[in-house]
Amino acid sequence: MQNSFYGGRLSFVDEGDLRQGSPPPWANQRVFVFQMPSWFFKGGHYRSKFGHRGIGRIWIPEEAPCGGEISKHVFPSEITEQAFSLDSSLPCYQTPPSYDQSEPLEFSDVTSTGVTVTWPAWNETVDHGHGPIVEYRIQIKGPGEEEFTEIPKGRQLFHQFTGLRERVDYKFRISVFRDHPFGEGTPSNEQTCRTSGPPSFANPEPLEFRDVTSSSVRVSWPEWDPRVDSGTGPVTRYKIFYRQEGERRWTTEETSGLFVLLTELTDGTAYEVAISLEDMNGDNTNASVAQIVTTACEDLVITDLSYTSSSRRVGYARAVVMWSVEGDTDSCRVLSQNLSFRLLDVLECGGVPPTVDATPRVVDVKDVEARTRTVIHLTANSLYNLTLSLNTQTGTYQRSMSIQTVTTRPTGEPTNLLPEQKGNGDLVFHWNKPECSKRNGPINSYYYTVATFIPNAMNPPPVIAEHVEDNKIRLRIRDERLLQNQQYVFTVRATTGTGSNDLSSPTTDMQFVFES
């Protein structure tokens, strides 16, 4: 009985069934599959001129016919009924084609439901195996699938997948085929591509609310930006969802613009508002995180805001702030309130000294029913911006005013007291204003005295005692109140009042003598 040889990878047929797992072939090696009864190889006693004994491979000599020529090789020649023939009419075996690149696939046009996969043409000068190529087969496997699904593409170099699931990782690989019964190449390495989702904002709370009234609100949002936001665009429409807080049913508004005006709302009511984006395929992203907006209580009004100020400690002051409110109802109730004090100016200092903290000071009024608050430890003799804030379920209501604190601290001492001798014998005394940090009111005048120097006398009676508005005074040598060659003491004080009231402490005594 004779059986034909078939070109290709070595396999054996046991009672007519082709077994799998044949050994891999080598390039340019002529290897044939043969069919014969299984009992033929049990002994393994025959050896052919082609180098075969028992189960194994048959190497066809280089001079043996191959491809289109039929040659009958009988083996074993001694046993005719067990002989078989070699049919070399099929092409000789060569290595199946495959890519040299480990990851030959490229992905483009990735959307929430599809992706385009491309691959290079197999090139015999750089890739592995032998051609010519008759077909490419792209393979895909999704999550949970055990086997790849194969799609024949002929000689096309791309495939557009559709109907995929959004935000899912898919695995892809490519196989190359040549024109041969055993021409299937080894599939390429697996490559992964993740489908995108419909467009959405990267900011989970993208909405802004303006023009809030008792029955309407203007809702706006930024334009979807593919450089910073998520998903795939372009965006064609925006859908706004809104409902009263605690309700189940949503009301929707659609627009291609970047804002929508929600009307016919209930006064003093909190609403949940969210947004969804639609792409060019009509796919909508899930609604964003619901943001809360409350319609305004138009009846709530701060009707009065006033204060009084006092000072019990040197350099410090306190203010008692009083206010009144109308329209505070159950649907428009004050939930919390606070006072903010921002220091504007320490008077007579030309602004806020760098040593003073000008950060706004916020004082909470924990009793929401209270309409008065005493605030201590303010800077004396200073200007503040006072802001009252009432926080309700509908928003924040504010009213501001300027206040001025008072002081009980005496005015600081003049500084840098120096005499200047004139050519005619007169003396001119100069001094500077008190240091800024020691001024607690406008400097209206200076009170100076000239007294006869008496050793160990604390307060000798003055010879001259007068007020002057300027920061200098001239003592004339011809003044009949002053004797020549007599030693005197000159002192000067700053005053924030008139006359001799509210005087500063004196500076260091300055002694002088009018010489004849």
C-alpha cells in the first residue's frame, strides 16, 4: 500500500487523524508529512536512503525534485504491500513569515466604542521568514475572553473596530500568511489599547452660579478642552440636570452654548445641579457631581449697622457693633454670622506700620439670634473696614462701613531735640514728631517751657510756657525774661488737644546758657 507525502511540517497520522504539536521546521529545509498505517513504525527496523529510521523526519536531498515535479520514492522497496510513495508536487517548506518588530501595531481614532488598528507591510528584507504574503489577520481579545477573535483582512494594512465597550482594555495581535498549506506565521506580541469614554470635565464641579434670585439662577461652565479634560470630543451639546434637594426626579435643559438660565424656581430653596456632555456620536457622559445652589431670599435685608468705641488699656481699643435684620424667616433663615475687621490706617502714621499685622480679623457670632457683638484688642486710634456677613441657605449677605477706634494713651514724646546758635546770639530749638508707633492722635500743637536750672529740682517753675504749632521755636537774646549768663532748661511736649491738656511726657531736658 502506498501513501503520498505532503510538503510542510512533520506530523504523523494515526489511523487517519493528523496529530498536533509537530516539531518546528528550519528555513530552506525540505520536510514532508507522510501518511501510513501506524503499525508501520512500530518496529523501526527500516532505514531509507533519505536518512529515516522509525518515527522522525525525512530530509530530502538537495538534488531531490521539489515543487511541481512528481517523484515516486518507494520505501521499503523490499516489502511492496507496505511501500509508500513520496509526492513532491507541492512546494518545498520554508519558514512562515513574521514581523521583526516586537510591537508592530499602531492605534488611532480611539473613541469610547472603537479604534483603528494599522500595521506595516511585511518586508522580506527586514522581517522573518519567507513570502509572498497573501493575507494579514488581525486578532482581538476583550476582558474575560479566553481566545482571540481573528478577522481576515487580505492584503489590507488596517482595520477599524466598532461596537467596543468604553473605558476597557483590549488586547490585539497580528498574524501574517503566505501561500502555502503551512504558511501561517507566529502571531506578534500582544499590544493593549484602552477605549476612551464620552467627553467629560476634569474638574468634578465645573458649574458656576450667577444672578441668583428668588426664582432663577444663571448656570455657566467652561468650554470642554481636550488638552485638560477627559474623554473624546468634540462636544456638540451640553445637558443640565436639576432638581430640588431631596427629590428623585430630574428636570433637564439642553444647549450648545456655555450657560443656561433656570427659571420658575422656588424661593429660598436648595437645588442640585449637574451637567452631562454629548459628543459627535451622540454619546453622553455620566452626569457630573451634583452641585448645590440655593435661590435668593429677596426679603432678607440688613437694615442697620452701627458701632461705638472705647479704650481701657493704653494702645488698645474695643468696639461694640450693633445691627438689625428683616426678613429672617424659616425659608430664609440666618445660619451663621460674623464680623470682619480689616485695618486701614493707624492714624498719624501715614498708613499701616510694617510691624502691625493687617490681615483681616474675623470674629464669629455663634448665637445666630444675636444682633450685637463686643470686639476687644483692636489697635487704638485707627481706621478699620468693618464687614458684617450673614450666611443663609441661599447665600451670603454683607454690609460694610468704616469705623475709627479711640485711645486713652498719651501722645508720645517729640524726638531729636537740638539747639541751633544763630549769629546774633539767638537760639533756635528743633525737634521731630513723636515716633509713629507712639502717636495716638493728630498732633495739634507743641507745649514748650523754659525754666531756670535748679539742681535736683524735679519741676522748676517755668520762665516761659507757651504753645506752638510748628516743630521749632526761636529764643531771642533780647528777651527780657531771660538773663544772660544764666543756665536754663528747655523742654517740649506734644499735645493732641488744646491748651495744656493731653500732654506727652517731656523729652530729655536740654540745658542752655545765654552768654553776654
